[in-house]
Amino acid sequence: MSNASVAPEPITKPDTALVRRARRMNRILAETYPDASCELDFTDPYELLVATVLSAQSTDKRVNLVTPVLFARYPDAAAMAEADRAVVEEIVRPTGFFRAKTDSVLRLSQELVLRFDGKVPGRLKDLVTLPGVGRKTANVVLGNAFGMPGITVDTHFKRLVTRFGWTTKTDPDDIEAEIARLFPRKDWTQLSHNIIWHGRRRCHARNPACGACPLARLCPAYGEGTTDPVKAAKLIREPRG
């Protein structure tokens, strides 16, 4: 038996037609949602990090109601690291899974104080070592608080890129890698916003507004939802005020 190592499979380039279609779809989304951006309220990297952790299995709107109270009492990692667990739990309770989220917020704050002088690190490899922080959360923080391009694979993003036929992968890391190959790195953060906004407003998990979708001609999943323009228009959810 040979001890020679097996050569890795070559990385193939994405289909040119797919790249063109994906980029055209993103341009249309950018025109449809010119204000697409992060919908979590924050003033610094720490606030965005905590807000993103709290947003798991919750809505940005609900998180935005909670964080002003939370940050007024605990404005930074140093203050949060010494917070009373019961008080934090009561504040974040409306976001759901409040015990687990409180644990993550307290532990990541303590880690920030111990390892990073209380500051949120600006590198992916450091962020993902913090309790409750995975690649999705890290990319949100890097893209929106540090201006470093990243792809945010949340439930909306995963659903839409599958419907669009951009990927057949199911693992978030694999999805991120495949979509990254379709777009220039500089576009990654805004691409994430465009897709997430579309998922929240039109391309719903159940009964997407296909008849009122600007991507209708390019989307292979057209028809999964109602195609009647009038009925579809009623399914559009307006951006938060």
C-alpha cells in the first residue's frame, strides 16, 4: 500500500452563467432596497456584538427595544463582566432563551476584559473564540462595525440563496464559501444586507410574494408563492420605521 498522500480535489471555478445571474440579481436587489443595512441599533462594536448574540431566535425590532436598557446599565464589557446575572436575565428576557443568552453575554464580556483589554477584536479568528460567537455573528460585527467584508449566513440568507439556485450546500460555512466565489469581496457585506432585507420583506419562508418580486424572471423558485400581483403585494412587509 502506498503511503503517498491523496491529492486534494481541485477547486473549480463557478459557472460563468451563474456568476452573471447572481450578480444581476444582487444589482436588482440593491436598486429595490437602496437603504438596506444592518437593522440592529448600535453605537460601537461591543454593542453590535451583544445585540447580534441577543438576536438569535428573535427579531431585530425586539432586540432594539431591549438593548437601550441593557447598555444604559452596562455600557461596556468591563461593566457587563461584573453584572448581576439576575438583572441581565430580566432585561433580555423578551428576546427569548434569556438564560443562555445571558450566559453568553456575561462570558464573552469577561473574555473581552481578560484577553482583549475590554475591546472587541477586529479579527475573525479572535471573535469566534468568544462564547456564543460563531462565524455569522463575527461577520456581522466585522462588516458593520469594522468595515471588513463578510457574508452573513442567517436563516434568511440560507433560504434565499438556495431558492435562487446559487448553492446546493446546507452547512452555513459551505454556503458562505460558495457564495463568496460568486461575488467580489468588497460586495460581501452589502450583498448580505440586500438578501436579508429581501427575505424579510418579500421572499418569506412561507408563501413568498412571487407576484411582486423584482427577481421573478431570474429566480428558479418563482411560483413557490402566489404569483397574483395583487395578492402578492399584500404580502410585502414594510421596513421598520
